[in-house]
Amino acid sequence: MISVYKLKPKFQQLLTPVLLFFNKNNITANQITVGSILLSLIIGVLFWNADISKWFFLTLPIGLLIRMALNALDGMMARRFNQTSKLGEVLNEVGDIISDVIIFFPLLKFQPESLYLIVIMIVLSVINEFAGLMGKVVGKERRYDGPMGKSDRALILGLYGLLIFFGVNITSVSEYIFGIIIILLLISTYTRLKKSLNEA
């Protein structure tokens, strides 16, 4: 399945200098993970208040790009410098789910015409991450298959922030957009569960 996640190796290569800088300054993988969660909270709060200033919509593309970088860096730090731990894994998984809910929640305020679809999308996003975790429970590894994984959702929300910032009104098509996202989430969840069972 096509997914932004497939670009992760190249993205990690670009982040190597940052990784080495963090390690040199004794910044741990768990600290990066906590930083990512706090950043998500800031993004969510600024997004919620974007009706005060349209500039806050830019926190979506900018903030989500930084969040993706931090999410990549914590894993790189843990593997390369032997910092893997049960606590780190819990922080990572629970933090990602909480962060997604916080960041997507303001959509209910700005796209009220699609309220029910947005609620379904948020619920399915949580289920999708749970399906990825099932790969470790019944299969051999955590599944990140698309076509609507965490990175794909971040890309779409980042594009949403840019469109709204530049004054594009998506109200007339929002139901179609969120409907398509929901379908892709269902496909992604099915793909993850199927591959996990095939590995079992």
C-alpha cells in the first residue's frame, strides 16, 4: 500500500546530524518522546484557537513536520544508542494515540458540518494504531502499513492547515474528504490485521 511511511528511511538519513547532536548533549530517547507529546499539546491548543489568528493554522504543517522528526528521532536514538525500554515503548504508543486525538479534535470546531465523520475518523485512527500494535501481539513486528497511517494523517492535516491559512473554503467538499479518509483508515486497519495474522 502507498504510504508516506515508506519515505521514513530517507527522512531518518536527513535527521542523523540532529540525532548526533542530541546524543552529544545527553538527550535521551524518552525525553524526545515526551517532547513530542508536549509539542502535540501545543499544536492542538494553537489549532483550537486559530479563529483568533489565522497564523495559528500554520502550526499544523510546521508543528506536524517537527513532530514527525521527533517521532523518528526517538526510535533512532533508542536503537542506535541502546536506549530501548518498556517505558519508552509505552510512552511511544500511548503518546501517539493521545497526540492524534488532541491534534484532530479542533476539526470538530472548524468543520462542524462533518462532525460525525470527524468523530468516526478519530475513533478509527485510534483503532488503526491498535491494529498496528496487534502485529507485535499475534505476529512478529509492529505494523505501520498504509494507506492511512500516522504519517499520512499528519500530511493531510498539514495540507489542511495550509489550505485554510490561504483562505480555501473546503466546507462544500469536507464530507467527501473525511469520507475518503475513513475508507482509507478501514483499508489500512484491515491490511495491518491481515499481515499480522499471516505472520502468526
